[in-house]
Amino acid sequence: MNTIKKSLMLVSVFFCLVNPLIAHHPAMEKELFTLREPATDRKAFRASMKKVGEYLALEVSKDLDIKPMTVETVLGVEATHNLVSEDIVLVTILRAGLPLLKGFASVFPDAEMGFFGMARDEETLKAKVDYIALPPMEGKTVIIVDPMIATGGSMLDAIKVIEPYNPKKIIVAGAFATVQGMERINKHNPNVIFYNGVVDPILNDVGYIVPGLGDAGDRAFGNKCR
């Protein structure tokens, strides 16, 4: 059995067990296509990633707690709307996650925000946390956004830091993801909820998602010299 068939079988089994939500929006498909396109420049890449963040955030909002709120319009007539009632904390890993975070922030403008700084060792594929800035999270819904959930290592490191602060729930939102990465997170904490733009079938030997889009941080902001 070839690698792709094995990977697709793994995808099927994982979806039955964990049931991650995949956002299906024709408009978002255009943005995912743009992100995969090698010729997409940095400005367009960031813009498309922001839009993917907006689409994913709208999908997440469907499953959040709501409460009816009534307003009296200028015509003196009351109208009632169901508004999100949960306290939201948006968290991302610098620097690649910033465009996706911007999309989420446009949908949840009142959300508090937290940030991790991590550097990946290209030999071990492990990330080292070197910066943390988090608001109080007890009883709040924490949404960790990341353009690429590949091995799941960086996301898992972030989750382990967040868990002792007793959030109400932890949501992981990724533009691109692999089953291997989500499965690794699920084994640690099966209560984590996943939302993805797309789940790709392969995680290669150097920790890249295939077909993927390359290095999201470099494509959004330029190559690093250190």
C-alpha cells in the first residue's frame, strides 16, 4: 500500500474518532487555493490568510454559547438578536499566526489576546518556547489559531502552558492541518475541539504538510536570517 493510501486511511479513521470540523465555504476554497499557489506574493498571502481566519472564526461562532439581547431601534421598535455570550481569548504563535489571528480578531473584536514565541529546531522538529504573553483565562474560551498544524508539537506546547489556567474550553483552529498533528493533541487532551480549513493527507520526513503551502511564516513575512 502506497503512502498516500495509508495516509487517507489514517484520515478516515481519525475523522470517525475525533470528528474535527472542516469549514466548507466556496469562497474560502479560493483563499486556500491562493495560499497554495507558489506565485502568490507576501501581501496577497497575508490577505488570503486573514480571510481564511474570518471564515474559520464564523464557523467557530456557530458553536459558542449565545444569549438574546434586545435593542430599541431609532424607529422605537425592539429587535432581538442572539449574541455570543462567552469570553473569548485568542492565542497565536508568532510570527506565522499573525495574519490568521487578524481574521479571527475581526470577527471577535472584543477578545483578549495572547502570544507565544517559539523557534523550531529543524533537525529534531521540536519547538522551544522563548516568549509567553497571556491574559487571565480561567472560565474563558481559548481559541488557539495557527496556519499550519503539522506535527502538532508547537500547538501541544502551547496547550500545556494554557491548561493550568483553567479555561472553559480550548479550541484549535488551523488553516491547514494533518491527522498526525491533531491525533497527537487529542491523545494529550481529548476535549480539545478542532476547526480546520483543510486537512492534508501527508506529513513528510522534515515535518512539512503535503501538499501544504510551504513555510507560512516565510511566505507571509519573508525569509528569516536568524
